[in-house]
Amino acid sequence: MVAMAKLEIPPGQLRRRTKVVARNDLRGVPAGTTGTVVLINGFDWVRYWVRFDNGVYQGQVNREDLATADEWKRHLAGEDVWGGGDAGSAGGSDDADGGDSGGDTGGGKTTPSGTLIPQKLLDRSAAARARLAA
């Protein structure tokens, strides 16, 4: 029987059953809450489904919102674990659609799964509905 090759995961990507800590406040999950990665999905943009210890099961969580137990300990000790804050993190920016920042007034709306829809996309949808209604 031939053994299958192990998949190489990119540096920084979490594995299933990894113990994690919420870095930021998430919907129903305060920062510092521990949990376990249950499912990983995505190719270019990897998202995690996490079962937190407070009973919340959160899907579509970015890596930037999660820390390993070791990262969290170093953060609490005062180390700069994430390299100067969350600005410019690998999760993507608001200008990922080609640099069109026109009409971006900030804000947005959160879906029931916890995903934030940028305000500029909500504005575009409202404008399209208005054009179709006319």
C-alpha cells in the first residue's frame, strides 16, 4: 500500500481541531474567548468555522480575527505579534474590487452569519433597484 503525501499548508493557516482565541469581538463572541476550529473552507480566501467555548458556533471567520493559544499568550505579554495592528492585513481591503472607492461612506451591514457587507455595495444595490423601478 502506498502512503499518500501530506498536504503542505501555507504558513499562518490553521488546521482543523486547532485551539484558537478570538482576537476581536465577533457577533456573540467577546475578544479573548477560546474555541476550536471545526471546518476550513476557501482557496484564495480561507475562512474558518469555529465552535467557541461560550456555546457560539461562528462561521466565515477570517484568520485575522483568530489567534493561536501561543500568539494570544505573547500578545498578553505585550509582544507585537501581529506586526503593528490590523491595518493592511492579508484578509483584503475595501479596495479589493479594483480601487473603486467612490461612494464608500464607511459602515455597512452585518448578515446573520456575521459577514460584513460594505456600505458601497449596499449603495450600488439601492441605485440598481431604483434604476429598475423607474
